[in-house]
Amino acid sequence: MSEMNIVKTIFLKAPPEHVWKFLTEADRLAEWFHRGGADLVEGGDYTLLTNSYGKEGEKLLYGKVLEANKPERLVHTFTHEWLKGVETTCTWTLEGVGGGTVLTLVHEGWDKVDEDGFGMAADHDKGWDEHFARLRSVTS
């Protein structure tokens, strides 16, 4: 399978320092994505918890924070049970522009997924759209 990356860019009406909190603080992550077991810090492992009825608080996503250059760049691995141990990588870039933030996510590594990598990438692409809509509303 050829290399494929999910690339998403959104414009947020908030400065990078504010948006950064929603990418790294456990309680702020819960407002648009999934609650963190703890804040994301460089070099640390992280866990995001499910908010699904009947399973609330169970481990859903996990990985390691590879880089946390506040408030400009966050890089972390990303996996969950459906990826069967394959680690993908999320790189978040925050650029301050005109009083707001241009936030870009590059989610890569789908070529390493043996079973239906394209399908998994397509599902995650759709999921990021849904989560980004919530991120836009909570950061403003």
C-alpha cells in the first residue's frame, strides 16, 4: 500500500496558547475529543478514555508524546485496539495568524496497517471532521 496521510487544517478564532490547552489538558480534551487520563507532556505516555455509555472511563486511545513545543507543535503516537498495536503518528502545528490560530493535523502511518489500511484511514478522516467541528465550537 502506498503512503497515505490524513491532513486537516482549521481556522480557530482563538490564540495558539488557548488552543494548545485543548490539545494537551485532560479536561479540555474531554470537551471535544476524549478525556485524558492525565495531561499530555513531552516524553510521557498518554491515555484517552471512552465516553461511550456503559464503558465510560475505559482506555480507548493511547500512545506517547514525542514532542511538545508549546504552543507551536505537538507530536504523539496514536493507537487503539482496532489498530492492533500499529502506532500511527499525529503532528499538530499551531500558527498564530491575525489574532487566531491555523491548526493543522497530519495523521500518518496508515500504510503500516495490514488489514484495510485505507478503510481505517477513511474512518479516522471522518472522525477527525466530527471532532474538529466540536473543537471549533469550544475554543471560541
